[in-house]
Amino acid sequence: AAVRSGVARHVRALSAARGPRYPLTQEQIEHFRELGYVRLPAVLSEVEVRAFQAIYQRFLSKEIPVPDLDYGDMSLPVDTPPEHYNMINVMIPRHYYPSMRNSIYEQRLTHITEQIFSSGMAIDYDQILAKKPGRPDAVFAWHQDMGYWWDHPTISTRTATYSLALNDATVENGCLRVIPGTHKAQRLLKHRPLDEATAAEETKTKAMVLQVDSQSEVVHVPAQRGDVTIHDEWIVHGSGGNPSPAWRHTYVLAFRDAAMVAFERQQGFKHSYCDTEALHRLRASKIAQH
């Protein structure tokens, strides 16, 4: 254990001097391909995390303006008062604050993505996810990302979704949890709207949920500050609530096949909840598949 701890400290010390590269081991690549997820230590150094978190906090405080539809608790009806939020989601922050683009973080993720997929990938979207303290209901329901996204019969769905831990993500504060191997079938399981009983479409939550077998193997993926988890587009995953006394701060950024990103934009979809017409068509098509 002491050796592992020493290695981790060494890796973290090197991260600030790494520049835009983050070499993967073959074991890390195979873990992602076989199980549908992997955790990478110290993708950002402490200094880099602090600089990133300063921007993150400006979004949470609304110092950086974002339309109301792209700021809120996406697990609750859109007319929920802010004081009742369990978490805060900010959609496509790099769209609203272009200075975030081409950061050292994005450069390292590009290098990681190239090692997993070789070429032909592009940044699709990003999202801020901040779970408020003392909120056991700050739960991301079980789902597959493909339950929320466009697909096309002749375009690859290949995706790497990166979640950066801006503070330690633990089981107690609602870290990522996955059902390993569920990505292999590349099949969309039955999802339903989390609030399908809500009558008014304009007030519905955007969240979808699928039923998970009680016998499924659930693996929690805790991460230290500066670590990154990666997951596949088909893997069943979610996260628990945050009854702890501290916030859980996560930043999500996804790379998809560049042709798929282009197709999404042709549909009028950029992962913004302001894309109301495209979202209605997408939601209807996903529900119709079942």
C-alpha cells in the first residue's frame, strides 16, 4: 500500500510538467474496452485543478451568464425553485465561455482519446455537475448515455466521456457507479422518463431512467481530486446522492466520432436544453424504440 501511495504521489508531481500528453498503459486501454470504464490518476495537477475550479465557481455563482434552460437541476422539473435543487447542472459551459477551449486539460484528453480510438474523434459537449451537500436525493438515475443522444445506422457511436474530479469523489458524496461490461452488446435498454406522470411537457425533467436487475454487479468508481474517469456510451451507469457535508464538483467532457458530432449539429442538437425542437424529436424517438 505504501508503494502504491508513493507511486501515486510521484504521478501527481509529474502531471504539472507533462504538457499536453498523458500516456496510457495498455492495461488502462484494455480496461476501458473490456469493462466500459477506467479511472486515470492525476490528469490535472493541484495547481491546474485550482485554476480550473476558479472558472467552475464563476459558473455556479452565475457570474458567467448562462440561459435558464442550461442552468439548473436537470433531475427535477424545470420550474423547481433554486433553493430546492439537489444539484446544479450547467450545460455546454465552453460554449458560453469560449476561453475554456483548447486548455491544457482538453489537450491531454485529446491525447488520451487518440490512444484509445486512433483518429476521427471530436469534442461533442461538456457539462458542469455540482452535487450540493446534505442532499441524499442528488442521484443520477441508472441510464445509458445513448438514451439521451442521437444515433445513425451508418455512423459509429464510439464515445469517451471524461469526468474530472475537482474534489474527491467518494461513495459517500455520490461518485460514478457502473455495471461493468454492459456496453458490449451495444444495445439500448428500455428507458422511461423519470417523471412520465407529469402532465405538462414544458415542466418535465429531462432525466431518463432504466430498471437495473437487483443481481447486477455494481462497481463504484471513486476518484481523487485531479483524477478522471472515462466511460463508454453504452455502459449502464449513474451516481448516488450526496448526504455528506461537502459539495461534489465534477466537470464532464465527451469526445464522439466526428461524423456523429456533425450529424447531431445537422439535427439542431448541441446538447443544450435550449435546443427544444431537436430535444422533443430525440426524446420521442428514444421512447418509440421501446
